[in-house]
Amino acid sequence: MKAHKKAGSRAARSGGRLSMAARADRHRLYEQSVQNAEAEIDFVDATFRELRGRRARYLREDFCGTANVCCEWVRRRRDNQAYGVDLDESVLAWGREHHLANLKPSARGRVKLLQQDVLTAKTRTVDILLAMNFSYWIFRERALMRRYFATVRGNLAKDGLFFLDCYGGYDAFKTLKEKRKVGRFTYCWEQASYNPLNGDMTCHIHFAFADGSKLTRAFSYKWRLWTMPEIREMLIEAGFANVIVYTQGWDERTGEPNGEFTPARSRSPTPAGFATSRR
Ligand SMILES: C[S@@+](CC[C@H](N)C(=O)[O-])C[C@H]1O[C@@H](n2cnc3c(N)ncnc32)[C@H](O)[C@@H]1O
């Protein structure tokens, strides 16, 4: 979640007043645009229970960013514990100030944040390990991704589950900009470049405001665009016994995804798709 150098370049003062962009907090905007910690925890908690016949207690969030999801986990039950791992101290500090600080002290003590690399960070073995919002696409070579998946496996309890998400559909391979209104601002997802020869892609998140100000390239990502079959193969090669793909349903009425995830073996091609899978 790197801030691009130009972030905020059009966010300056106009007529002595700070623009909306200058007053905005990019981490807050990110969370409002692309995260739903409650729904994510609902899904992983219920799925773990359904598959393993017990309640999960220990959760690790790799690439945790602001640790929003870790905080949601410890709020759910008094004995839940969460570990968040992220390389970037500044985003962890934001999470401590804005999320951990709002937890009851008893819950706060059950979240541990580690400023470390997910490939080497040591935590206790956990029931649920999350790699969400495609963050693991930072690993652009097969051998490195396999190593990451093997590391995840080593960090799981015997009956632990790994949840990761994936996006696709034929629009994923295009350069494009997609805009969406979120409350009082506009979120823009830009697929700025894609190299079909090696799968490398560059994406940016921009935000625009009613007063015309913008946060351009508030976040930028250099990823490999992996496909579902490749991810499935690498998980199996890394030792996972079973991979289940959940695809999101579609609401014909609104023309939007409906937030319902069900296990699937096949589906017809669509411009865009979103899936989450687990061990
Ligand atoms: C897209 S953001 C966070 C996404 C968040 N998990 C979510 O669900 O929205 C990706 C995060 O991964 C972190 N990151 C990138 N490479 C990492 C690595 N090797 N180890 C740990 N964190 C890493 C970045 O610092 C950034 O905060």
C-alpha cells in the first residue's frame, strides 16, 4: 500500500481554505472504498465453523495494513486473538491510533502487530490466516509465491484454514479506469499497465472530491496478475490438501455483486469476477 510520490499533488489550498483532498485521510478513504471488515470476519468465522466443526480462536492477517480486520476479530469473542503483519510502520501506526485505540483495553491486549515481512514473521500457529485484497500478488514469481504459500501452511494449526482472494474476468487484463461513488467522494481504480508477456501489472487508487480536488495515486501497486488456476496449482504444490473456490453471486436487480459467496467448480466468463478460496 505504497503512497505514490504525487499523492496529494492536487490537494492543495484554494483561496486560503484547505481542499477536501487536503483534509482527507487516505487510509480512511481506502477502508471505506475497498474493505468490509465485518463481512470478511462473518465469512471466515462461519466458514471455519462449518468446515472444522469448532470455533476459531487465533487469526493472523498478513499484509494487515491498518489492522482493521484484526480489530474486528478480537471484538467478536472474549478469547479471540489476532496477529497483524505488515512491513510498513507508518500504516501500522495509523492502525494503532485509529483502530486499536478504540478497542476496550481487554480486547486491545489481544491484538499483536508485527512490523515484519510475511515471509519470515513468526507468530504462534493460527486457525485462520488471511491474505486479502490481493496483497499477495506482490510476489510476482512462481517460486516466491510457492514459498509464501508454504510459509502460510507452516503458520497454520493442523486444521487451520488459509483464506485469500482473487479477482479476474476478462476486464482484469485490460488497462482501464473504474469509478464508483462512495459517500462524499469518488473512488477510482486504475489498471494503468499490463504486460501480457510476464503478467506484470501496475494499478493505482485515486480519490476525487466534490470541490474538484483529487488525491491522485493515493495508493499504487506493482503486482503480477495471477489467474485462479495458477493460484490453485501453487497452493497444491505448496502442500495444501484442498482448495475450494467461492464465487460471488450477482444481483440482477442492481447489476452489482450481491456479497453472497458460494463454493463453485465452474462459471461462465464475465468481464469481472471476485473469488475467495480457502484450504
Ligand atoms: C493492499 S494493502 C493492505 C490490504 C489489506 N490487507 C486489505 O485487506 O485491504 C497491502 C499491504 O501489504 C504490505 N506489504 C507489502 N509487502 C509486504 C511483505 N512482504 N510483508 C508484509 N507486508 C507487506 C504493505 O505495506 C501494505 O500495507
